[in-house]
Amino acid sequence: LAPEVLKGYLFIEAEDKGPVEEAIEGLRHVRSILEGEIDFSEIEHFLEAKPSVTGINKGDLIELIAGPFKGERAKVIRIDEDKEELTIELIEAIVPIPITVRGDYVRIVQKK
């Protein structure tokens, strides 16, 4: 488990230290192991799946970070939370054509 909220931390469940050392072998930037037990209730909220479109609103300016339009900026015109998809219009397009992309293909540049 590697939660975004706790950057730089990786939680590994194991019986003893040996398998953990094997798991992190070869990982860059791993400096040390903090041994100890964590109550499941402390990390349970990290395991809850959130839709990838959470926090994105109609009218927001986004940047595409994956797919064929990677690097392009666009405006959100519709959000489908069930399918986790956004309908967007590219900012620099000569003719505004609605494009549907996955929610995890974008990052917010500016809120409306």
C-alpha cells in the first residue's frame, strides 16, 4: 500500500523482516525499514476506492497526462461519474469537438 497522502511511505504486510527486505530490494530511494505493527483502522481509509473524477467539476481547466492528446489542455464540459469519464473540449483546437476520456488521464490545472 503506497498512499499518495503519505508520500515516501510504503506499507508492507509480512510475518517477519526477511520478505520485506526482498520486496524492497532494487527499489530506488528506499532508505530504511520502520518495523512495527499498525492497527488496520489507521490505514483502512487508504483502501477505499475513490472515483477518478472526484474533485473535477464542469468548467475546470485540465491537462491530459495520457492518451493520444497527452500534453493538451482542455475544458471539462460533462462528467460521467458512473463510467468515470469526462467529456472535454481541447482549448487550442480550431474546431471545438467534444472528446470523451478516462478520468485518470487528466490532472486539474485550474478550478472554475
